Amino acid sequence: DHDVPEDKIFLLSLLMAEMGVHSVAYAFPRVRIITTAVDKRVNDLFRIIPGIGNFGDRYFGTDAVPDGSDEEEPYTG
């Protein structure tokens, strides 16, 4: 829409779904995608599973999200 060449566009993301990466890459093959992580699954609402959750836990590998759960753990503090 703004006459920017695709090879000059960067898509920067903290987290992407694998199907989203494929969709963008197929539609815009010369756009560069930069992300920190790619999750393979999405739920019925196309939300990434397990998703970002607590970013600190995810980033430092200290999370313990149950397999396949897209629910957040209740706060018990």
C-alpha cells in the first residue's frame, strides 16, 4: 500500500505460531521474519499454545506449563 519493497520490510516478533510464519512467508516471500520462538500449535481461537504466559518464566526456562494447556495457572500468592 505504501510502495515499500518487500526486501526492505522486517517482521519482528517475540513469539509466532508456525502456521503464521508459513502464511506470511508464502504471501510475502521477501519479507524478513525475526522472532525469538516459534510454537507449533494453536487452539480453536488461533491463540498460540502454550503462548507467552509469564514472559520471564518462558524466557529463562523456569515455567512448568502443563502439556497442551492454554490456561494460566491461578495465582496463589
